[in-house]
Amino acid sequence: MPEKTMGKILQIAQLGNPILRQPAETVLDIDAPDVQQLLDDLLATLADVGGFGLAAPQVYVPLRAFVMTTYPSQSFPDAPEIAPTVIVNPEILARSEEMEFAWEGCLSIPGLRGRVPRPSAIRARYLTREGQVVEEEFFGVPARVFQHEHDHLDGIVYLDRMENMKDLMTEKEFKKMLS
Ligand code: NI
């Protein structure tokens, strides 16, 4: 078992920074202290800022890892409770033909929301922070979060997935629409 470390709260790269547009590299040694520290830092940073997911390139580290969590929120009242989870070297093995639209935001693109179509279910394979291989199906909000974070590892942001730029709004207008 890798030794547990304390997570640090890291700076989040903002849209326009080239780190968000480059493909990230496979994690080769999951037990390396700097990798385990990164995973703790991702968890600590996500807990600090809130939100459903955070990928390593968003904290300036070009490695294929992210953390995700979901819970009922104003934008996603039906989201299930999923405890913060570490996902390393993810692969999406299959995507449903059925697509779903929902409003997404991104910690690297503050103040905006966009309506993004995504397959409503996926089958994925990834490593836990202990290096165990997991194959899992995700549906609905967790499937969306997984795909959004997985995209960050390929230099893709949700704006690239939008079908219509008219479906982009400020956070302020978005909140008005919900209330
Ligand atoms: Ni994002």
C-alpha cells in the first residue's frame, strides 16, 4: 500500500493555457510518491473548489488521471451520491448510441455553462490508486462527468463538444434559468 499523504490545494489552469490543449501521458508508475501526492492534491483541490471532477492537466500535470464525484446539486438534482474517486489511465471501451444533452461547466472555464450532447452510458476501464484494474459501466450524470474528465486528458474541453454556440450562457443567466 502506498503511504497516504496530505493533499495540497493547487492552482487550476484556465482556458487559454496550452496545458489544457495537449494530450496527457500514461501513468507508468502508480506507486511513485509524486503520483500518489498528485492524486491526493487532486482530491483536496476538488473538495476545496467544489464541482464534479478535476483532471491532472487542469493542475498543470500532463498525466492521465482525474478525480470525480457526483451528488445532487442545483444543476443536477438527480445525480447519485458517488464518493470522490481516483481514476488513472482511463479508457472508454464502449459508448451508448443514445445521446443526452445537459448543461456543463468546467473549473478551467469559470463563469460559463454550455449545453453538451454526450452518450448517455459508457463502459470504461481504469486503474484505482492502488493499481487495480476496474471495468465499470456509468450512466447519466456519472457517465457525463467521466467523459468530460476523460476529454481533458486528450486536450478537449466541453466547448469542443457543443453542437451550437448559442447554447452557451453565463453562470448568472444559467442560475436565473434554473430558479
Ligand atoms: Ni472541466
